[in-house]
Amino acid sequence: MRMPAPVFVYGTLMRDRSNHGLLRGCRFLGRAAACGVGLYAVTPRFPGAVREPGSTVRGEVYAVDASTLRDLDELEDNGRLYRRELLPVVLEETGETLTAWVYLWLRGVRPEKAVPPERQPWHP
């Protein structure tokens, strides 16, 4: 991958959160909403998004290079805890729709741990 890839983040990778340092040097594209996914507090320290028609998750989008994408895959345990998938995201400022990588939670979620839109973006 030569061109920067858009990545949507909704938890510890967001600005002022514990893992944001991995995105140092990446271009911030804006606040956004991922479509067709719902957000859950899967642990007290981090959230997980799962496919959920009609739902949205609020977060941020960054343009990342191949090296950063590999680092994110490692952090998210891609293929085991999360799976990186391409999904539509809508930039809040412009209304533009992009296709971005989103890390989806692979394990079960409990309905009572849903994070409604009014409590997003997620924060522990």
C-alpha cells in the first residue's frame, strides 16, 4: 500500500486517549460516523464496534501509511480480537462519505453494554 489509507478510530486511538501516540504523524481527516455498526463497552478500558444495521458509531478518521496500519493491526490483534474491514464513514464537517478501515469486535457483546449515540464518542 503506497497511498495513505483512511482508518476510522472510536476508542483508545482517538485524540487524548491512551493509544493515540500510534497515530503520531498521521493526517487527521476529521470527526466522522461509521455506518451500520453499533458500539459496546466490551471491557471497562476499551470499546468494540459490531455490525448493526441502522446504528452508527462516532469517532475520528486518519490517513495512515502501511507501517502504521501494521502497528494498528498488532494493537487490535487483527483476526483474533478485532477484524479490520472496509466500511462507509461520513465526515461530520463536510458530509462526505469515505470508505475507511474500521476494527470490528469479534467476540460477543452484551446488550446492556451498548453505548448510545448521545454518549459517543466513547470514553472510559
